[in-house]
Amino acid sequence: MRRNNLMLWTALPAAVLLVACQQMPGSSAAATTSGTAYRVESGQSEVRFVTTKSGVPGAGGVTESNRFTRFAGNINPGGRITLDIDLTSVSTGIEIRDERVRTMLFNVKAIPQASFSAQLDPTLMSSLPAGTARDLDLQGSLTLANQTRPVLAQLRWTRQSDGSIQAWTRAPIVVDAAQYGLKPGVEALREIVGLSFLSTSAPVSLALVLRPER
């Protein structure tokens, strides 16, 4: 079986992750600043993750960029953030690898989504003037494979003149499959292609556009 058919381990995201974090709005979600709800424009936003593999012992690893294409959530006027990521929407660029991720790693028939939640201070972003940026280190929680773990996101926000907000990760959010009980799935993916190494952790990067709810 060709090595490039191997399913690389994916971490969420979250968006995966951004919306899951304590002080930030997430993807397809709504963020509240001073009681104003925002929703993320999924068509203009991205949740990406990087995977690493090695086919030959002692050789350098190969990294690849992947993504989730469907995510939805909201941040209500009280600052409560929720985000659901459709695990069936994983996209690695190779169809058979996508299918292996869904079935061998995520088991999407039993658990088709990952969820993030957090509480945002509704006044946190209200003082951010248009054209300026603010850095935030946010603590939230990620639920994946029925396991919930804390997640830290280092984010940067900027407000546009039209009232929308752009948010992106200043540094990748590293999610470890082993912490969510998914290590056996990673090992199964490694074995099916005969790799010497397949990382259990994946850095997740977010780039989100959030617009006020009307």
C-alpha cells in the first residue's frame, strides 16, 4: 500500500479550537463584545492542523497541512461560547486517507463531532478600536472522543471598520491524541501503511472572520 495513502493524525481544531477557548469567539460561532453577538463566517475562516510522519527509521519527518471544512457554533450575549466541529469533514487532500481518519481514528459513526466551550467576558473586546490588534491568551475546554481536556489558545484579534473581527492563532495549539484516548487509532494508521513514525500530536492553527449578528 502506498505510503502517501497513510492517514496522518489530525487534531482539531476547533476550532477548532479558537471558539473553544475561554475568551474567544470561535468558528462559525458568535462572539459577544459588550452584549453583541457575533458569528464566524465559515466560508472566510479556516481551521487547519499539521501532521508529521516518517517512513524510514532515522530519516527526517514529513509534515502535511490538513483542515476541517465544516464547523458551527455561537457566542451568546452573555459571553457563553460553544463550537461544534464536524469530524466527517476532515480534509487531508487524499480521499482514502480522509476515510481512514474518520473510521480508524475518530470513529465518526459513534462520535461524529468534537465540541468546544468556554465563558467569555462580554466586555473584553468592547474597548478594541477599529484598526487595532490585541493579544489574548485564552483557556477553554475541548471535548473529543468523549474526553474533555483544557486547551490554551494564544490569539490575536483585530477589529475592522465594518465592525467585523478577525482572530487568528499567534502560535499553533497543540492537541495530543493520546490525551483523548486516540493513541490506538494513531497506531493503527501507522501500521496500515508501514510507517516507522506517526506523531500522536498535531499543531492546530485558526484564522477566523466574525461578523455581528443582525
